[in-house]
Amino acid sequence: MTGMRILAVAGGYPGWRAQALRALAAGWPPDAVTWTESDALPASAAGQMTLDYAPAPPAQTCAVAEPAAPVPAAPVRISRDFAALLQHAALYRSTQRWALLYRALWRWQNGDRSVASAADHDGARLHAMAKAVRRARHDMIAYVRFQQRAGGGMPEYLAWYEPGHDVLASAAEHFARRMGKSSWWIGTPHGSALWDGQAMHLSGLPADPAAMPATADQVEPLWLAYYQSIFNPARLNEAALVQHMPVRFWKGLPEGPLIPAMIAQARAGARRVGQAAAVGEMPGKPVPMEAGRAQPPRALPSTLDQCRRCELWRHATQAVPGCGPQGARIMLVGEQPGDQEDLAGQPFIGPAGQVLDDALRRAELARETVYLTNAVKHFKWVARGKRRMHKTPGQREVEACAAWLEEEIARVKPRVIVALGATALRAVLRRAAALQDHLDAPVLRGDALVMATYHPSYALRVQGVRTPAQVAAHIAETLARARQLAEATLPA
């Protein structure tokens, strides 16, 4: 042999297949061929080896001696399973993949079918490469996170991902089926995929993640709050966590920055606390005992998140504390957080909060000047299909949260307290009280004046004598009167 032939592969598996069929037809054995990518050719190859591109040069220009093996006259036929194995292994990102694929194909063509077996040396490498490619495709489908494009336009959603192997085209087909006609773009360091809603456009050029800026995702804060709430330090298995969600994927996940802190908290003692709570809930033999001895008075938990005075914490995402300036003249007390408040951890941000915001504007009160809170700090709900429907808290739950409400009133020292609804009124006055008797009759509670009006959610469901407009108007009038009283000097 007078030289070594270089076969350059362009276009992945289809390009390799065309070159491999030409090499088989010419009878070139694997040790007479050097395989390379079309964009990674050696600079000095021209003076030492013959470079072979498609279309093939005439046979007389090849600087390779006549092969010892005869040129196969019959077409190359391989089994369907072996073809699938070669296609998957071709996506494995390695400089040796094309040489290995050609050696396996050469052995098959010469009657050695053991090359397709995982027990064979070459077959074992092919199966290992195919397995790694399938795992990389699964990881890409699992860990790609789309964000809406800033400023609108096409594509609507953007994502950046760094796959370990060339699985972009395969994974893009999955997202095209799942996302329907919504347009999206996935960029990687080795290419990009664009789906315009009807057709797929693949590019082999490296993508720039800064070329298409994404806007802030409004759902992301809710997802982060939910992710933190379902984390159980008592059941943390770091080895399993890293195995199923390797660390290299964390940087592309919204919840990725939260994971190290939660692991550190579990190591610092949260795991032991969680395990102790689980052991305390285990059933045991009942022992007759007086109620006073069985349930002695306990000190109030130091933080609201640790409160276990009632059972509402078990099914709520998180406790929702009050918010507003310390020393606010007006405090608004509602019944309990709703579905959206439970997920976000802030009071009055759902539909009822929109009604309240409108009433505050009509009363010429800025939301940031009043203190907003609820009589009950956890969301009480019942399941209706896939929705969580509000359920009125009982007297036991109101009394369990009374200490937190009293602490807020003592800390803020408002001049006027507006009770929104009957539950809030009873919680503020600490006694039975009818809402209708206090709608237009303010009462003193220590140094504060207590006023009552309807809860904003009542305006969303009212039927019968009153209309939603009348309910909203009464709320606005009560807030306006509260503002006047707060600005004035209360009598002794």
C-alpha cells in the first residue's frame, strides 16, 4: 500500500453511510481507511494521504494499492436491529465512532454476524455507545426548560441545553409532537433546532444563547415555592438524587440554585427533625389519661412555618404571613389565604385581591401603606377534580391562629382595623359577632377602632338581593372611612 485514504464525514450518519458503502464497494479494509469529521481535517494531510470527499474521485486517482479482498458484487444488506444499533452509536460524540462503525460493517459484510452481539468486543462498544445516546436523549427531554421570548415574535419559546451527545434532532422531534403549533427554538453548543409550528429547521452551526433573550417566567416563582414545599429532608438520599438528576443539569433548571441549600439544611439537622416528626406520628397503644396531663400548654413556635397548632399545615403549601409597613395606621384582616396566595406566600394576590385593589384605589389608599393579613395563616381546601376549592375555616383553626394575629396587632399598632368578612370580625373581636350588626357600627378594641365590611371574594359570588357592584362599593366606602378615621385623632 502506497498511502492511507482519509474519508471525511459530513452530515452525521447519512454522510458516513454513503462513504462506508463506497469503501465497501472498493474493498478497502478498516486498517486502510482513516475517518475524520469534515470540519476537523489535519492540515498536513494533503502531502501524505489521499483526501476523499463526495462525490468520489475516479478510481485511478486513488493513492491506495489494490485491496486484497474482492469488491463485493451484491448490495450491502444488514438486519434492522443492527442498522438501529449503528444509527444510535453514530450519535455518540467521539472521534473514533466512524472507524468503529465501519469496522463493524466490514465484519458483517464478510459474514461475521457476532459483531452485533454485546458479547463481542466491537459489539460491546457499540451497545455501550447506543445506551449512552439513549440516556442523553432521555436527559434532554427531561431537563430542557423553555422560557417565553422577550418582546414576542417567532419563536415563542426559547431554551438552551448542552447535551453530551448528538441527540438534538432526535429530542426535537419529541418536543414538536408535544408542543403542537407553538413555535420554539433550542440552542446547543453544536447546533440548534427551530420549530415554526409546521416544520423543523436544524442547523449544525454553534448557537449563541444571548442571541434570543427570554423574558421572566411568571409561573417560575410558583414552581419554586411548590418545589421547596414538597422537599422532605427526612427522606433525602443524596446518592439517588445525583444519580437520577446529575449535577451538570442543575444550572439549566429553575430549581437548581435551591438544591444545594436544601441539601445543606438537611445535613445541618433538618433531616433529624423530619425523622423525629415521622416517628411521633406512628400509631401506638392508647393510654387513658386526663386531657390536661396529655396536652400540657406548649410555648408558641418561634416562626410561623413551624406552627403545628392545627392540622391545616399538612395540606397547605406554606404559611402565608401578613405583609405591609410596620407602624401602618390601617390593618386589613381577611379570612384565610386562597389557592394563589398559598402557592406564592403573599396575601391578597388572587381574584379577591384584585377586587380589594380596586376598592383601595377608589378609597384613595395605596396598597403599600396598609398592613394586609388573615385570621388563619394556612389555606384550607377540598379537592374538586384537579382544583383546590376554598373551605371556610372552623373556630378551632381560628383560635389556633389567634396568637399570630394578636402578635401582628401588637407589633404594628394600627389605629384602624378593617375586618373583611364574618370570620375575620370574630377573630379580631375574640368573641361571637354578626357581620350585619357591625357593617356601619365601628367598635373600639383597645386603642384601635374596628370596622367591618364584606370580604372581597363575596363580590365574586354574591347572588340575590345585593349585586357585585354594591358589595364592592361598600368595601370601598368602608376603606375610605377608615382612611379618614386613621388620619384624624381618635377620642380618648
